[in-house]
Amino acid sequence: MRVHFWGVRGSIATPLSAAQIQAKISAVVQRITEKDITDQDARERFIASLPPWLFGTIGGNTTCVEVETEEGNHIIFDAGTGIRELGINLQNRFDYFDRPQTYHLFFSHFHWDHVQGLPFFGPAYDSRNTIIVYSTRPKMREFLEEQMKWPYFPITMFGKGGFTAKFEFRCIAPDEPYIHIGNTKIGWHRVRHPGGCVAYSIFDNQKKIIFSTDTELRPQDFEKNDTNIAFYSDVELLIIDAQYTMTDSIEKIGWGHSTFSLAIDFATSWGIKKLALFHHEPTYNDKKILSIQSSAQHYCDYVGADKLEIFSAVEGIDLYL
């Protein structure tokens, strides 16, 4: 199973500004010494020695995560601005034009930063493709069509110039604990967020991951009841909202987001192996997000969570489970 992060920001897309790029260049130049530019190998060693916040970026696209199963099925979680880049990548893959493609698109909820990229998803404009949309909301089609109407968008979702792929809308029933896609089993669980939100579990080839964006963790999430045990047990990777620092979270209780310390406590409580801090605050720059990751590692050491592997979700990275 392969997991790829196409969008990791929360709330609003956050591209690097010219000032931020200039600041990175300036910081790099200040680090250069004469021995760093003597030859190609020296230059490469210097580049490799740069801290991550200088050599690269966390990414500015809003939520979109791709999971490719062992059978080769494409499962997509949310359609923030990151889904545009995913669409471009899919259309450039070696097998895209060999046969019709099917994509399974799951929505956690329909806040703007989780749907705004769908009108720019290239495979949706290819009549050979099928896109199956999943949600617990019966009005999912209406929600998605609304953003592609005047005055918000120049074309309608299925009108002239709109989507030509075959769309199926699959409402997940309250008494339906799992959706099966080939040999992959996908579960769902309601989490705390204004207006409601759903986390998803993906079980494939004896590995289980959880995608839990826009989640404000509560005491009841730690309870070892039957529902929680079924969803949170035996998890290899947890991708979870850790948008705020503790200081910021105190001012934003009820906004539907969590902190790295709560995420670590939660992951430790459930024996989760890997933790991806996700849905980064748009006002935090790369340096701050990576400093939060460093603080998270120190917190892990402090609470004795030495078996937990923790990292910040970064746009463009692949994880293989």
C-alpha cells in the first residue's frame, strides 16, 4: 500500500511568497563557505546538509491524500487544492491511456478547503474514466455541484464544458460499517468538528491506516469501548489533524482541530506505530512547522513514547506500508 500526500495544509491554500523564497535563499547564502563550492561533490554535500525548512517546503495545497492499494486501486481522500496536482500526475502515469481508470473519492466533510480542488481534477474531464464519490452525507452531489455554479465558477459540474467522466455518488449508510473495494476494507468513524466530519480507516494487505483530518480530540476518543477499539486498534499509520500549537489551541477551543501533544497522547494510548502530523496551520511557515515537529519529538521522549515514529506530513512524499 502506497500513501502520497498531495495537500497537507488546513483552511486555505498557502503558496510560498516571494519574501519567503528570498528569505530561504538569503539564509542559504549566509551558510556557504569557500570549501562548500570547490567542486560539484562539495556543493552536493552542502545542499544535503541544509535543514529541511531551507531545502524544500512543507507545501501549501489543501487536503488531498492518495492511497494506492496492493491491487492497484486508487483511493483519494478529500479534494482540496492538492487534487489538481494529483490529476496532473495521474494523467502522466504510464498506464493512464492504456485503459479506462476508476477513482474512489472519499470526503471527510464539505468545508471549502476539502472540496475546492475538484473542479480542477483533470481525470474528471475524461469520458473514459469513472469516479465514485463516497460520503455519509446524502446531499453530497448537491454540495459539489453548488461550487461549480454561477457566480462561483464559469461552467457547471455536468453541463457544457463540465465533467465528462462517469460519476457515481455512494452514500454510506449509518448501519454500514465498511465499504469494500476489491480486497481493501474501508471503515468510518465520526470525529468532532463544526458541522460534522468523518475519519476513515483503510485495511489492505494486513496493514491498517487512518485518515483523520479536521479532528478535535476529546476524552471519549481515548475510551476503550467497542466502537473505538474496532476503529483505532492495530493501526500502522495515523494521519491526524495537529493544526495548532498548545498556545493557539487554547484560544480556538471548539474550532475542530488538535495539537501535536494531544495527537501523541492519542497515538500512544492506542498503540499506533507511525504518526503523521497533518492539516498544518496556514499562518505557520516551514520553519515553524518543523520546529513543532522537533517539539513533538521532545514530547515523545518526555512521555516515554519511544516506539512511536512521528513526522510532519510533507507535500510530495510517498510512504510504503
